[in-house]
Amino acid sequence: QVQLVESGGGSVQAGGSLRLSCLVFGYGYSMYCMGWFRQAPGKEREAVASIGSDGSPTYADSVKGRFTISKDNAKNTLYLQMNSLNPEDTAMYYCAARPWYGSCYSRGEIDYWGQGTQVTVSS
């Protein structure tokens, strides 16, 4: 079965940076799209960024200019470079993927989820 495994989360001070990684296991083909979502306690899971099969990215307004999503198809790995982090970025970050045509910026269209990696940003 398909398994997404995130890593790279941790605790940083405001203004710091983190790079999240998501490895795809059990799938020998390229996903149509992949993305990152986050969920803070008491909040809905929200899309952070997604990347299509053509490499085109989509970002939430709250992270534009600070986060960069990228992928390495040869390594079946998705990345999220997070710069200028602030306390509002504190959340569990989830890797997401969809093997067929659709949106990886929409929760309802995600087929596979990682278990999450915690990002905590202190003031």
C-alpha cells in the first residue's frame, strides 16, 4: 500500500527556517500531484501548498513568499522549504498525494495522507 512519511519538523524560533520532506513508499509511479496541509489544534486542516505534475505550484496566501514547495520525482520525495517562520505557522504538517487528475490543494481530493510532522514556532 502507499505510505507517505514526513520528516523535518521541529521547534524553531520566529524568523527561523525548516525544510520538510515527504517520502512516498509503495508506489512505483509518479503522483499526479502532491501537497502540504497543516492543522493547528482546534482548527480545520488547511492547504499550505501543492505542486502539479508539471511542477506548477500553488500557495496559500499566508505562506506566499516564505514557503517553497518542490519535488524530486527520481527520489519520490516532496519538500517544503519554510522560511521566515512565525508562531502562526505552528501546526501539524501533513504530506498529501493524489495519483490521478485532480487537485492537491483540496482536502476532498486527496487520496493519500502522511501521519504528520509537528512544526512549532516560538516567539
